[in-house]
Amino acid sequence: MNFDFSDDQKQLRDQARKFLAEKCSPKAVRVVLDGKADYDRELWKGLAEMGFLGVAIPEEYGGAGAGHLELCVIAEEMGRALAPVPFSSTVYLAAEALLLAGSDAQKQKWLPKIASGEAIGTLALFEGKGSLSPEGIKLDATGGVLDGMKKPVADGAVADFAIVAARTGSSGRDSDISLFLADMKGGGVEARALTNLDPTRGQAELTFKNSAAEPLGRVGDGFGIIAQLLDRAAVLVAFEQLGGADRALEMGRDYALDRIAFGRPIGSFQAIKHMLADMYVSATLARSNCYYGAWALSTNAAELPEAAASARISATQAFQHCAKNNIQVHGGMGFTWEFDCHMYYRRANALALGLGSMSYWEDALIDRLRKRNAA
């Protein structure tokens, strides 16, 4: 595979970087980090006006109809800027779920609102500790109503609607799980914000009590849809992680060139050189896997499940490695609140768990490779 983004897509990346540099400074991120807002509403409005929220949504539903490659380059810049908005939960998860399994009426209602910034969506899968599995989903959907709890749910406290995984059978198989679309403004839904490592990406506990919901896709197809959805989202989140890793590397490099110790820049010391070199190798390996994932996602290739898992694993490792070592390069100053290093460290660790743990994706990759080799 010989893949690269087109000149137009690279220009879109440059445009997104310029926009976010102007509208999403570290100071703006700290407003949300300090708890003065639940997300940056002005930035969210600006993203809608720029067409970034609807870049992969078809034109018939109010989007730009560009595609997933364009969304990948935007995701990378969102990660670099640590954008404190519900972008991933709405665009990578809720919008993609609607595109995968939504009825035309559901798409007509919600996709234009996502593209215009009027609606925030989320995906409610997890119910506390434990890996994602059919057995772990206890929330019940009987008679068209939902009863149960979901946590953590990304941006659940600010969402207008949620795609909810619920139990509709008791056979112990994947077919017991179905997806439902719940209007968060309707009755019977309670959202409680949770304290988490990265306040710039909110998490919530959602409680459903006899809450009306409509099926998304066919009953019993929920777990299959979730698998497809997570593969798509894994590639897009990996690009966010890649952007964050690159920015953390740049921060460390710049500080190492500017900081003088014993009469010369600390970047001239072997220990710092090796640390930065390791960060560069980690980020470059992640970029290679992300590009493979972008190709597979944009072409709907048969290799998408393996490519998505590879991108997810390598990008998670790269962002955590670069964010941690950026603090080390900065020395004692890297641990202070005033420096921005901790913001990238927070985001790196928060994103590492957002779509399931590393062990989940490592097991998934091994399983998928085993099945492909056996075919």
C-alpha cells in the first residue's frame, strides 16, 4: 500500500490548524479545564460555520459530503489543539452510528442538526468497570422503553441525543443486544456529570427510567453495528492521538532547544537527545499505522478491522509516551500547573480508555489476524 493525503486534503489540514490556532489557544482550553464552562461553545459554533462538523456527512443531510479522509486530517488538528468540544462523541460516534444503521427519518432529523452545530450526540455503551461484551450490557429495553444505567458516557451531560446499547434478549448471544436512539431532552433520562482525569472532555452517568426510545437498526443487530462503529471511530480517534503526540513532541523539542543549562541547550545532552528520538520514533510508527487505517476506512477495505486496531494501539502508545516524556524533558517545570504539559498528559490517558482499553484492542487485533490467517 502506497498512501498519502491529496494536496486538497493537506490544504484542509492547514486551514484547520490555522483556525484552531486562532480560536483554540491553551488559554481557551484552560477555561474548560478550570470548570468555568462544560465545553467551548464559541469554538463549537465556529467548527460548524467552517463545515468541519459535517465534513463526512452526505450533502443530502446537510453536510459537506467530503468523506473520511477529510475527517481524518481535521481530527489530527483537533488533537493537536486539545479542542475542548464534544467533537469525537458527536462526529465519530453518534453521526457514524446514524450513517451506519439509522433510518432515513432518523438521518433527516439528526444529521443536519449535527452539521449545523445544533445537536450534540453521544454513544452510551459501558456500564461501569469491565471490557465491552454482550454480557456486560445489562440496561434493558422492553416495550420500547429503556431502564438502566450507563457510565462513563462521553459528553453525556451536554448531549441532545444518545445512541444506547441495550439488552433485548436473554439467550447469552450477541443477538441479545440492540441499539436505540434516545432523545436526552425527553422524560425519564437523568444525566450526572462525573469527575474525570481530563475535564476538557466531559464524562457522565446516564440513568434511564422507563425512557422512550426508538430502535436504531434491526433488533438483535446491535453488537455487530457496534463492532463496525468502533472500527471507524478507532481510526478517527487515532488521528486525534497522533496530533496530540506530534504536538507534545514539538513542545519537548522546542523547550530542549531554548533551555540553557551548564552554558548550553539541554537538547545537546545525550539523555535528552535519546528521549526526543524515542518520542519521534513512536509518533512516526503511529503515523504509519494511522495512514493504513485511513486508507482502509476511506475504501471500506476488508482489512479495516485489523487496520483500525493497529492504528488504535500504536496511536495510544505514541500519545501516552510523548505526553509523559514531554513532562520529563521540561524537568520540574513540566509538573507545574502553569505549563501546558499536563493538559496533553491528561488527554493522552483519557483517550486511551475512551473506546475500550488497550487490552481490548490488542485482543481484538490478535483475534482478527488469527481469523484472517485461518480463512
